[in-house]
Amino acid sequence: MTMHGSSHDYCRMVVFVLRNCGKEMHSSESRSLQLQFLPKISLPVFTGTRIEGEDCNSLKVALVDVLTGEVVYSGPESLAKVEIVVLEGDFDGDEGGNWTLDEFKNNIVREREGKKPLLTGDAFLNLKDGIGLVGEISFTDNSSWTRSRKFRLGARVVDNFDGIRIREATTESFIVRDHRGELYKKHHPPSLPDEVWRLEKIGKDGAFHKRLSREKVYTVKDFLTLLFIDPTGLRNILGAGMSAKMWEVTVDHARTCVLDSRRFFYCPPGSQQKTGVVFTVVGQTEAQNLVIAAFKQWKDVLPFDDEASFWDCSSRLFNNDVYTNSATGETSDGCKNFNPSARMSIYGILRPIVPFNLRLRAWNQSLIYTARCKWLSVGSFSGFCSKCSKEMEEGIQRAEVVLGKEDRGEKKFDRERLRHR
DNA sequence: CGTCTCGTTAGCTTAGTAAG
DNA sequence: CTTACTAAGCTAACGAGACG
């Protein structure tokens, strides 16, 4: 059975015809079929880059029954051959999909004269069970030269099912940019080794980029380090030309940089290891973050009249937990093995504890580092060990942190691992 | 409103590579 | 070695936003 409209007036309601094993099965219900793209196209789109669906999904074309919204899994149409074409971005702007076949054809965009076909790759696909995967296709040219400066993708059925009109699919309109634009894209989030112009408001070879380069701020890491160590100095490098608003945008963008988990520990010479600081690769301290968190969760903050009352209270606070064994009154033998020749890190949580003796041992039980500490950033601690640098080359991968009377087997921190990096 | 700066775009140039 | 093709780099033009 065949339904014909006039050449410009195809009926959108068609009688669905099933053909199976050469037998014709006539459906009494009227059906309106159309192709649909699934899911939306992932933006932005660049020339030479594969067109993909949102969230890294492959782009698909599905044959759908307009009335039920369901995919047509059976029948000859569910195996149709489909062609992907490029359409003008303003095609069917407000029409709600009521285009004719000729209107669709007239809005197909061809390549510019002397250029390669606008789409490269597998422009044809075969539906299977009503769904087909769009293969590897990409644009060869940007969309700036067209009347709307945008493209859409269209999908149309190549086969003729006895003149039955299957409505074509179109995507949302989108801009196709020259792939070279991709080279100068900002990174979200930026990474530490990125050049500093990957940050918002820092133009490549622009005034700010030059000012930063003059002061040897080449990378996002350099920028972040200066931001934490000397924010005023960094602000001065950028100068008055950078407005407060721009500064905020750049700094906010830089702060989204995902830092690695490495931590560094520093005991000033002569401090007898009573004071030390743990910091990130860009000089950000755990304390900074904790204080910020504390001000946000003020109800959880404990007030003390003075430092003495803090220590008095804290020793009682932590008296019954795993840190108790650390307060043994042992004298510290200092950092005699401490040397910035090899770096080690352990991972865990930062918390205040009573003064304790810390010993770091390699897996073969050789003593790497001892110190008397008031604060331990278990899990975010880094040390440098001269003994270890030798042993590391021989294949040592980890050591345990043992606090207090480890010789009696009370290894409270076994689960904390010390790792070479 | 003029100036400064960044962000984007795209034409042109250069470098690299494969084929003959 | 020459030629053809492609990818990458350079740079000018233009628009937008911030600021005085």
C-alpha cells in the first residue's frame, strides 16, 4: 500500500506498512515516523574534530513514532539507510518541524567552492532495530561564512519506502569553529604545568602575559605559588591595568586548578622540630583551608582563653584515642637523617594532638626520620630522607609510620602508608 | 566617549611528511 | 630531489568589556 502526496505536500500522517518475509501486513493505525538525533551534540564543535553527543556519548539517530514517542524496533523502516547532511543554522527556526522535503533539501549546505566536502567520514549509516550509530564524522570548514553563521546536522532516510515520508531529523543549531581556536582555549580547570595564559583574562602574548613572563611567572603553578606566598606581589606584577573584577576572575579560575596529593613538610633549622608546616606543591597550607572551613562551621570551633588552656584541654580531649601512645615523654633525637634528597609522603587527616615522638621507618625497619611534634598531618605529611634516597634506588617502595611504643607492637598507625614519590 | 586589553576568528605562511 | 598535502604557527582585524 502506498500513500502519495503531491510533490510538495507530503502527508505527515502515513499508513504504516509492515513487510515481513515478503508478506505484507497492513496496520490499521496511522503512524507518523520521524528520525531523531540522540543525545544533543557536544559543544563546542571544531573543524577536524569528531562530532560527538553530550557527555562523551556517541551520536545516534533513532526512528521514532511521533504519536507514541517510542523507537520503531521492527519493520523495514527500522533497517533504513540514513544520510547525515549539514543544514543552515536558521533552518526551521520557528516552524516547529513542519518543513517539506524540498525545504529540507534547499537548506542543505554544500562546501565552499574549491574546498573539500563539508563533512568527512561516514555520512551514511544503517539503522538496526530503529537505531543507528553516527560514525566518525567531522566538519572540514567553519560555519562563519553561512547566512546564520551556524550549522545544524540533518539526517534523512535514503531509501524510499513506497513513498512514505519519514520526517528528517535536525539538531539544534551550533557554531563550528576553526580547530585553531582550540589551540588557544582556556582550560577548565587549568592544570599546574599549563602556561599562565590558559587562565582567564590572561591573553596569550598579551600585556599581562608579558608582565608575568618578565617576573618568571610562566605557568599556572608559578601563578598559584605566588598567589599563596605573595599575593600582593602578584597583584603588583599585573599592575593597575588589571581591574579588581578581572583579578577576581583570574584568581578564581586559578584556584579551580586540581592540585596533586603531594604535601611538603618543613621544619625550620633550630626549631628542634617543635614547629613545622605542611604545604601543597604551590605553597598552600592545610592550616589555611582548615581555618577557612572553621569560619564557615563556627559552631564546631572550640574557644580557649590562652595556649596553656588549649594544651591542657587538648591532652584530655585526645586522651582516649589512638594518639595516646604518642605522648610517651621520650626525648626527640631530632632530624639527623633529614635531607631534601628524597621525598616521601603519607596520606590521611590533619588533627591536633598532644606532643609526641614521631618515627618514620622504611619497610625494612630502618629508621628514616624522627621528630617531636605537636601537630601531625597524617596522610598529608612529607619528609625528606637521605638514608632513604639510597634505599629507594634499591627498590624500597613504602614504609610505615609508627608512633610511640611500636616496639611493644602497638602500631596504631599501621594503615598509614608512607610512599615514595 | 576614548583607551586599553582580552578573546575570537581566519587568512596567510611555514614546517613536516609521504609519494613519486 | 620535487611535488603535493596537511598540520601548526603567526598575525591582523574586529568586537566586547572594563575603566577613567
